[in-house]
Amino acid sequence: MLILSRKEEESIIINGNIEVKVLEIGEGKVRLGIKAPKDVDIFREEIYKSIQEANIQAAKAKVDIKEMGKLFNKNGKNE
């Protein structure tokens, strides 16, 4: 892990196109601003972990292929 020190209004640049800027330093927390291309997903860690867990649970789910097919067919009949 790279560890850097930054003051308010100072930034770091990642991969040439992502800027992370320290906006405010307060009691017990730091506000960061992030500029990145729209195709770069940015999540708070707790949200990212929640998404990962939901994906793991979805992958474990038992799926009935015939029932799944009915979801894609409006009248529920196989053609």
C-alpha cells in the first residue's frame, strides 16, 4: 500500500486520468473529491463489499431454466 500525505486542496493523480483531491480535513474525517472518466466505477468500501456479497449470493442461487424462459416469453409458452 502506498501511503501519502496531502494537505487541503492538494491532489494525487492515478493512472494519468484520475484525480483524488483533499477538499477538507475535519475532526475525525477527510472529504475527498474524485475526478475520473465516466467508465470508472467509484464506490465507498462498504458499498463495494455489499455489491460483491450480493453477486456471490446470486451466483449460488438455484435457477430453473424453464421458469427463467417464461420470464422472457410474454405468454409463458415455449415456441
